[in-house]
Amino acid sequence: MASSKFEEVRDKVKEFPTQSGVYLMKNTADKIIYIGKAKNLRSRVRSYFNDSKDHSPKTRLLVSNICEVEYILTKTEVEAFLLEASLIKKHRPKYNIRLRDDKAYPYIRFSWGDQAPRLYLARKVKKDGSLYFGPYTSGLAVHGTIKFLNRTFKIRDCTDAVFKSRTRPCMTYQIGRCTAPCVKYITMEDYRNEVEGAKLFLKGQNKKVIKTMTEKMRGAADEERFEVAARLRDSIESIKAILQKQAVINDTSEKDQDALGYYGDERGCLIETVHIRAGRVIGTRPHYLPHFDPNDAVEDPREWLVDFLNQYYEDNFIPDEVLLPLDIGNDLTKLMEEVLKERSGSKATVRFATDERGRNLVEMAHENAKSHFLKYVSKSEEKLRGLEEIKERFNLPERPRRIECYDISTFQGAETVASQVVFEDGVPAKEHYRRYKIKTVQGINDFASMYEVLSRRFKHTEYDDPHLIVIDGGKGQLSQAMKILEEIGRKDIPVVGLAKARTESDFQKQEVESTEERFFLPGRSNPVIFKHNAEALYILSGIRDEAHRFAITYHRKLREGTSLESELDYVVGLGEKRKKVLLTQFNSVDEIKMADAEEIAKLKGFNRVLAERILLQLNESEEEETEVEE
């Protein structure tokens, strides 16, 4: 920060109020780069402008980029915590710890507030009167559990619209798997009593469930209703079989708990959450924080751990108890408990695990964090090697940490749109994706459309410059892109054209099964070709395919659902044969969404890149995709 500007901001901060609130730090482009909360705004913000010797390198870099500080007052410190989490999620400041989830973990939603409750797979916890159980790491397990509970407790599986319009029972009733509350074959009171067992099962009150079902089985046998008794017997055995597969931590507990552990070094930090529901482990969830060293002496573990908790429990299920790997102090503990109570409406205990059982759970979280950290870092280092190969093969001045790719798409000769996709460190950075609706071009004119897009893109000086731009196409498209960059004064940015070509063995075939990616560079006649299994190729072809997908989904959004095609139709590189393989292996698109990339990659005709591309699209979060309009 220039000295005069530094003094100006510091003097302004001296006049800040001493109330609680949230402060927002901005750079020269008026972009929010850091958001914090404080019990005393003036005291907290002034600390940034004190002697920099006490600051970490990260804080010194932050302060050097501050050109403006604004604040929002809150009535209480709890309100400041709540507001901070929502603002970080909205603005994604560069210097905040931010949770980046590529995968939305599934929950089981029991619509207990409905007159005739049913089970759903849900991706977010909402205050809608429903009961939420999870999160689970496997969507297939969620589907399987819902299917099992529907069958065991005769829960309706029809949609609300179908339920309300029924005049006669469906096939599910005919085969004995539903009691047909839709046509009042059972009273709503009796229906809720019947499905109560599913609620108890999900809450972990398994002994009570089995006891109740055993009593019903014996009663049915005494009344010589042997078919009913047999079904109840089979259901009891199925429940026992499921329970045997779950890791039991404490079979007498009815608490829902989360245990936290972390592991990291100068490369980053991974925080692991182990989910224990009624004494049984149902899954774990990792969060990786790149370029954050938890062992750095200048980092206060209480501060960053509380920041994590505040953001994590904004959208996720809040358990009865959160077990921590370190002591955050009485004041912060009470404050976090108040924040969690405000969000969930019920008391949640936050505590440093000092008892043996608690320590064991935190140790489990730590071991999982270590394992996932090493796996994540291994993949990250593989990406870095791929980026290094791109740098060498394309003669770039530095490793292309930020790569941008653009795609122009026209639907039936009318609406033209463009997508901007960004990869950082070799992986998608969805918060930087942008959509453009072409404004100045009539009809199909890719050159004019690309000129408009790049012109609009580079007016945004608050965005980091790319180290490489990838253009879909061969020499002609590359030449056009170079001309555009020169005209807008950005010929300093490296650009490469990416085109497919038929392999010689497949040239005579009507359907091309194998293609070769060719990369064209300015001033070079022969294309650059990577080995088919090179990480560099995965990164470059991945960003091109992602740009295609992103543009296509924008068209789908503009058409507002007038088409009935499957979501799979929009996955780049997924033809009819592969779609059939997928839908043969999985029962629905929802099941595909919940699958692991490795599971899909093992299917005939698939590979890791395609598997990751499929999951990336199907699980895409609309909240992360921003349309750019000037």
C-alpha cells in the first residue's frame, strides 16, 4: 500500500465505532479481499495497521493491498459471526479461509412436517419442518437406505403431486410395500405410527425399533397372520444385518456428534469431520485448505478453527456435540455454542475432547485427515508436474497456474452465448467461471463474438491475468485469437489452439472412436502432441471440455426447460453407447451423481477424465456459476 494511502486508511480506522460488527477490506479495484468479524471493530481493525513485525507474511501481504475498509454494525457478536459466514460465501475474498466443496454430500430428508411423510435424498439442510440425517459420503448408500426403509416400514415413495391426485392405489400397494394413505386405505394417524419406526431407526434407536417390530411379529403369529409375521421377521433380520456393517463407537449413546481433526504442512491443511450418529460412524468429510500451514507459529489455531466451524455449520447439519482437537478457550466456546443454537434452534455443545472416548474420536478424525491429506497432496503434485510440462512444451515464461478457456455457442443460428472457464493449479476454479450473452453480434460470427468476449473480459482489471488462454480450434482460430488480443492491447498473454484430428487407423470409419489432441502455437507450423496418458493433456482437454459444457448449460438455462433431454445429453464426449452403459450400470441419473469417479472410470469405454467430467457436470452447483453482464 502506498504510504499516503496507508496513512489515510489508518486514520479512517481510528474513527471506527467500538461496537460489534463485520469489516470488509477492499483493494484498488474496489474488490473485497478480506472479511472479518469483531466484538470491537475499532480495536480489531486497528491491529492490522500496527507494527508489521508481529504479522504473518500473509497478513502483511493483505495489508499491502488494502485501499479501503468498510464495516457493517451488528447488535451482538453472535450476529457478527452469522453475517461474516454468509458474506464470505457470497464474495469469496482472496485472503479468507474458504471452504471449497466440489461435491455436495447427501442427506436423508424425512418430511416429518408433511401429513404423510416420506424420505428424500437432499443436498442441503433447510428449516422446512423436515428431519435431516447425515451427511453421508455415499449417495448410493443413501438411495439404498431409503429403499430399505420404504420397503420395511411401508413408506410412500410417490411425489406429492401424484399423492394428491391419486384416486386408486398404485402398484406399490399391490405388492404390499405401501399402505395407500393417498386413497385413505389407512388413516394419517395410523400411517405416521407405522413410519415412526423409520424415524427411530435413523435416529439410532435401533433396540426400540427391533423390540417394537418383534412384538408386532409375535402378535401377528398369535393371530395366525403368518405372512405378515414372516415379513416382519425378514425386516428385523435386514435391520440387524445393516447394523452389523456399521462401526459402533458407543451403542448406548443417542447423541449426534461430529469429531474434528486436522493435518498439514507448508503445502496446505486438511480438516476432517467424522460424523457419529447415535454412537455409529456414518462417514467422514474432508476439507482441504491450500497454501495454509496449520503448524506456522504465527497462525493462531483458535482463530482459523473457529473460522472453519463458522463457515462449515452455516449449511450443514448441526449435531448435539462438536468435539475439537484443541482448546479454543471458554469465550470462543460459548460464542460458537450461541452461533450454533441460533442456526439450529437447539442447544449444541462445543468442547475440547479430554475424555478417553472423545479423544479416540478426534484421533480417528486426525488419522483420516492425515490419510486424505497425503492423497490430496499426491494428486496436487501430479497436477503441478502436468503444469510444468505445459510450461516446457509451450515455452511459457512461467508455470500456468491460471488457465482460461473460452467457448462460443450458438443455438439454432439465433442466441449466441460464450463461456469462460478457469482452472487454477490444474483444477476447476468455479468461482471464476463467467457467462456472456453476446450483445453486439447478429447471426453466426465467431470472430466478432470472441472479440466482444475478450474485450469485456480484459476490462475487468480486478481479475488476475491468465498465464495461458486455450482456444478451441486449429491454426485459423489461433490466428484470430492472436489478432484480437493484439487489438485489445493484450498480446502479452500466451495463447494456444486446441484441435482434434482423426487417427489414421480410424479415418475410414463413419464414427470416430479415437481422436488425437493437437495443440497449435504461434509461429510454429507443427502441432504439439502429448502422450495420451499425460497429466498435461488431462488438464488442457479438461478445460476445453468444461468450457463446452458450461456454454451448453447456459443455452439450456436460457431455453428455460423447454427441452426434455437427459442431463447426460449435455456431457461433452458422452455418446449414445456410453450413455446406455451408464444407465445400465446405474438405475438413474441421481445414482450416477452419487457414484465415485473410480467406479465410473472402470466401466467399458470410460476413463478417469470422462468420469470426472460427468460428475463435474451432474453435480454442478448453480450458486457457483456467475453470469457476466455489463
